[in-house]
Amino acid sequence: MTSDSTLGLKGIMILIAAVTVGVAGTQSEPGGRFDRLTRIVRKAPSTTTTTTPTTFASASTSTTTTNSTTTSSSNGVYPELTAVTSNFDINTDLGGSWGNGAIPASNAPDNVGAFRFICSAGQVLRDDPIVYPGHAGASHLHQFFGNMTANANSTYASLRSAGGSSCEGFGTTALNRSAYWMPAMLDGKGNVVRPDYVAIYYKRRPISDPKCSLASGSQAEGDCLPLPNGLRYIAGYDMVTNTAKTGSAYFNCDGATAQSAHYDTLTEAAAHCPTAPNPDGSHNRIGAVINMPMCWDGRNLDSPNHRSHMAYGNYDGGDGVWRCPLTHPKLLPAFTMGVWYTVDANLGTWHLASDEMHPELAPGSTFHADWFGAWDNTVEAMWMDGCINHLLNCSGGDLGNGKQIKNAWGTSWFASPRLVPVP
């Protein structure tokens, strides 16, 4: 690890020692133990044993059409778009985990493997490649993370073919060209509030877990699969149909004088998040946290409302077992995204760009997030096998196999600039 990387890690560890992201600790126990952000980047163990990652099935030329999405069925299990190989040597963006090839500790007693990393803020655009593909400027203002070239014209192929990422490598790596976005946070004074950092946490049961196969019996949660190429979806408030929101989305406050809890709106969170500097000189932060869906119908990579092909698990069977709905039997790695902003004296007028379309609702009510997958398949296979399937507690882009996405995070945990004019 270089001296710059070491300084970045020290800055991370100092900050995250006091921060908590409220996400489900276990997949089968929604709302269970909180996953502490102190586990996102931590000092690695000393062991240097390695694992051999599995690889994804290669794409074929046989295609079918589902909801205007061309898919490949070559793997014989599920439809996905033809894989697009990275156009660079991925080994240049990989290094030994934590400088010495250390393997993370087990994530037990949690029953899910975990893969975590940090992102910074990317571009701010009035684009939405899922809802308004090909129509630049047609959407409310969005804050993007991940692929730094994502825009209205983005497709799976274009995301896979270009763009550095604002995640882990912060523009210096393109191993995760997936695009993540949410409504931009506005301060009501003509500015976009840029987040200090974004914590993302993928999780799922290991493939060896009997609950990962419906063939194992009635206790199974679903048939576990990796992320299919080209999958995209939206969770949270439904801006397309303006119906009930999907998924668990909430606001939180963190800091020395914060009252941390799950708040439904920005208004509620702001009432428990003092904006004055804390006695130690620090400032509190507002977090926008959302748990994305994990159950897939196994047929469609998108749907007319960009939601119905995905679903959340539940206990509807009446037997006390959490499982995916029968209509969505494929269990994918789900992720939680926590977006954290330093508060200021204008917090009382903060709102999401999408809130302006529904002035009758309290600020923050329209919180939602979009995801368009575009991971390098080899690297995705590494964290799927190393972290998820080996039930490991992977942090900071650690792939669980002795390798890690090279981290270019600096020493600051504050957005710079923090405010930019609304375009």
C-alpha cells in the first residue's frame, strides 16, 4: 500500500469510528442488527490464504426479446445481455488486499456474505437512462455515483465500454462501471448539496446455503443467482405511477449531537440533526439510506414501471420463513446505499429535486434510487465467490480472495466543493 493510500485509510478509520449506517444485518431478518460503517473499511487480518474465484457463464449469440430487452440464454439458467469484456487490463486496477493479500474475517454470525465499498459524488444531470432513455434533460435533477460517463444515452454496452468510477478508485479505475443515481439534494437557496461520501453494501446468502436453492425444501428463500448482465431497476418512491413506494428508504442523522433513528422525511430528520458546530468542531450529517430489492422474476431485465420485475422478500407464507415471492423466485445480491451530507444552517429548506414535482408532500417524501449494473464480470465473480459465497466480511473494495480494488480515496471526508449552483 502506498503512503497516499495509507493516509487515506487512516482518514477513513478516524471518521468512521463514530458513524453508523442503518441497514439490515441479516437478509432473513429485515431490520435486524445494524451494519456499522466501521466495518466498511477496517484493518485487515494478518492471514494471507487465498481462494479461487468462480467465473460467470460466457454470453451466446442466441437471443430472445423480453420487454424490449434483448437477452442471452446461453447459461441455460437465466436471461442476461451479452457480456462486454473490459477494454483495459483489469489487473492494473487490482492490488493485494490491504497491502499484503489478507483475507477478511467471516461475517458470521450473520448469514450473509458482505461486499462493501465507498463512492464519492459524480455528475449532476437532468437525465435518467432508465425512465427517459435517449432523452437528455427530460428528468428532474439527479446526483450520479459510479460510472462518471453515465447519462441519458447510457446502455449496458455503453456503460461497460467507457467511464471511470467514482467508487473506490474515484475515477482512476473502471472495474465497477455500474451507474447509481438518486434525486439531487437541494438547499433551497439555488445550490445542489453534494454528499461527502456514499456507502454501498452488497449482501446475499452463500450459494452453498440450503436456503439458496428452492430444491432444498420449504425453508428455502429462493434460487440464488449472480447479478445478470444488463439488469436495472428503481426502488423507493414511484415517480412513474405516483403509487406507494417500494422498499425500505429513510433518513438518518449522525454526529456528536445527533439523534439517530429512521425518519420518513427530511423534515423529521432535520428536527433531530442540529446544524451548529459540535463542541469538538465537527458537524452532523444527514444520511439518505435505501435498501434495494433482492428478488427477481428471472425473466425481465427491466419492466414498464422499472420495478415489477423485482420484489422484496417477506414472511407471507405464514410459517415464519422469510422468502422471495413465488412470482420472483430468483435471489440476487441486494445492496444498501447510504448517502451522507454535512448539514448547514439552511437544512430547514433542504429538499430533493423530485420533491418539487410533489409540493404537497413533506421534503424527502419522494426519495428513490436507480441502479444500472455494469460490473466487470471477472471482478464481480471475484467478490461473489470470495465475499458472498465464502460468507466473508469484505470492506473497502476487498474482493475476499487476496485482491482489492485499488483505493484512491484521499484524506478528506468532506465534499469539495460541497455546494454547486443548480444547473
